[in-house]
Amino acid sequence: MEYFWYILAALGAGVGTGLAGLSAATVMVPILLVLCPSFSGEYGAYQATAIALASDILGSAVTSAVYARNKRVDLKHGWVMMACIIALSAVGSYAAYLVGNVVLGGFTLVLTFCIGIRFLVKPDTSKSGASAANVRLGWKQILISLFFGLTIGFGTGFVGTGGGMMMLVVFTAFLGYDLKTAVGTSTFIMTFTALIGFVSHALIHPAIVLECWDVLLICIAVATAASLLSARFANRVNSKTVGRVTGAILTALGAAMIYLNYFCGVVLPPLAQELLRTLAVLLAFLAAAVCAALLGFRFLHIGGEARRKVLHTVAFLLILVMLLAAQHWYVPVLLAALFVAIVYPVLKLCEKRGFYASLFQERAAGEVRRSLVLLFATSAGLIALFWGALDSKLSVLSAILGWGLGDEAAALIGKRYGRHKLRWRIADAQKSYAGSGAMLLTSFLAVLAALTASGIPPAAALCAAAVSALVGTVTEAVTKKGYDTVTVPCLLAAAIWLTLRGFSER
């Protein structure tokens, strides 16, 4: 489960770097500290900051390269700050090692929330009428650069950030940079400061590399890819849009992390604690998934059936995350009901907007709204029955996974290769042999993987996967008018539960 949080943290860090020049620690450190037990030790926060710095190196490099191609990097007025930041970053790194988790972890959590609020209040941080390119670097600007450069340099090593957000504020508020030039310039500087900071951390505490090499590789790869896509997106939209999106994400993330770190288990009763904890996880996943989907739509030119299936993936993964994050069956049931109560009226209002049709590409009016209600209502019922009444959480989880992946494979393969339609009298006329075959194979493999990973004996796992895949494929083929969202996961769960029960009674 921790690997999921590593990927989510790196994805959020990369998006923040590409959109607004945020250093990876702003997003990554709170998630690693709060949600990953591996970082709860004496030097857990120190290791988390080192991983964030390592992720900043390539992430900032590719981001600054994109901004440089758009002529958004200006070191003419930033060289003083760069020199100061580099000089002080190693000192801050050693100080962080001496302080430990208490100051370090708490500072990054509060910083995340405050930065988010700032961007919501003022999404475009540029000074009106200011232009750094046409202003000579005078003594006032040099003193400002010295003061903030030394401060940011120490913070770079101490807090584990590349200093991107603080540089952004100085460049826009004091040196007259527009937002995008400030982001490009700060990420250019951050490439070198992050490198120095990581090397300092690794030399002081070599266990970062020796014990956390797998986390390092995952976070660096994901953060770099997310930074590249986000930077390209940011250079094609206006600064206010970038600021508002970044502010909303960071405010929600910061508030959730502060609650989880300081108030969970202290103020609220157990049910409310678990509800809020699971909701925080869902919001973090949803923010990252939506950003990734929008970037994919924009730069990979995803459209048509593929776009529909991306949204379908986000929806069914949301249910899986909800199941994995919750400890009691009634928590995901309540959250599913809350989701329907909020999303249904919101989508109803948005249907009249121009962006809605191009984003969702519905086959019929209200299709997305209706499908989400069916999906979450069905999931709530399955969770209550199989997890709550029959004590088989695995049946629901496997069924949702098998249905979600199988339905996607059926749609994409059937759309492209489904020339030969099913000739069954009761089958949906749009279903094909190619699509049904893809559904059969994909759902079989998905259910088998879920059962095997949960420790089910191989014979029982194989039998349950085969029976459920066959039942799900036939059900999907004969169900019409989009109601396979209800019928397939229900019958999949029943087939898995009955098969496993039969093996347990032998």
C-alpha cells in the first residue's frame, strides 16, 4: 500500500513543480510522513526531505527547460539569489539533521496550507505594470536578493525544499517578474539547490540511499514525468488559472494533512475520525487523478471512447481506494452516499456549460451523472452485503477490479477490432466477440491477481477467477442500456464469494 502513496506523492509533487514552481517537499513530505509508516522513525522526516530533494532535481530541470523554450527564464536579476541559496543550503541541511522530525514535519504541513490559501486569494502574483526585464538591478534589489537568498538557502536545506515557492514570491512581489517567468527562473535555480541539498543529506545520512533506493527511483521517475507534462500545460494557459488550480489543491491537501497529523484521534469520535481520514485519502487521490487526466487529454490528445474510459478508470479506482483506505464497511458506504449527494447536483448544473460536453463526450444527455449514481449506489450495496453482512471484503474488491478493468478492455478492443458482433438472441447488438474476449481475459487476470495477492490458495484463486470472469463476460454481453454498471459487479462478487466459500467448506 505504501507504494501507492509514493506514486501519489510524486505525482502531486511533479504537478506542483510544473504548474507553479513548487518544490517537491511541499506535497511529498506531508504525504510520506503522515501516510507511510516507513517514515515514522527518528529520521523519517529527514529521509522524506532527501527523497523530495532528489525528485526536485530532474523535475525542476525538465520544468525549467520547458519554460526556457518559451523564453520564461531570466537570471539577469536572479544571480544574486542563486549564489546565496547555493551557499546556505548545505548549512540548512545539517541543521535539519540536528532538529529532527518535530520542527521539520510540522513546518512543511503548515507551509502547504498557507501557500494554498495565498494562491486562492491572489492567483496571479505579478505586480501590475512591473517588468523585471526592463529594470536595472540596483542596490535595493541586491539587498532584497541577499536577504531572501540567504533565508531561502537555509530553508532549502532545513525544510527539504528547493526553495521554489519562496523564490516565486520574491521574484513576483519584490523583483517584478511575471508569474511564468518567476516559475521558470525559480525552477532553474532549484535544479542546482536541490542537487546540493540532496548530496548534503545523503552524505550526512547515507542510509537514505542504501535503505530507500526503491522509493527514490519511483519518486524521481513519476515526479519528472508529471513535471514535464504540467510545465507544458502551464505555458499554454493564463497565470490566474494556474494559480487557482494550485491553490485549491494545496489548500485541500494541507488541511487534510494537518488534521491527520495533529487532530486525528484527539477531538472526534472514532467514526468521524475514520470518515475524515478516508475522505482525506480520497481527496488526495482525486486531485492527482483529475490533474493527470486533464494533462492526458491536453497533451496526449485523448478523445472519444478512450477519454470516456479514462474517466471510467478514475471512478472505479476511487472506489478501490475507498475500500483500501477504510477499516470498517460502513465508512465507504457513507462516503459513497455522500459522493452521490454532492456530485449529482453539481453535474446537473454543469451540464449547461460549454466545457461539459467536450470534457465528458456523453452518448446521451445525463449519461455521466446517471452512470456515477448507479456505480456508487451499487458499490454501496455490494459493500454493505458482502463486507458488512458476509464479512468478505475481498469479494467486493476483486469484483470491482475485475469489472472495472474488464469493461475498459471490452470497450477499447471491441471499438477497434469488433467487426464480428455477437449473434446471440439476448445479447446487446453492439457487443462483439473481440470485446467479450478482452473482457474475459482481463477480468480473469485482474481477479486472479487480487485473490493471489490476498493469500488465497492457488487452486481456489484460479477457480474463482475463471468462474467470475465467465459470469461477468456473459452478463456484460447481455446487459443493455448501460446497466452493466449494476449487473456485472454484483454477479462477479456473488460468483467470487460462492466459489471461495465452496473451497473453504471442502
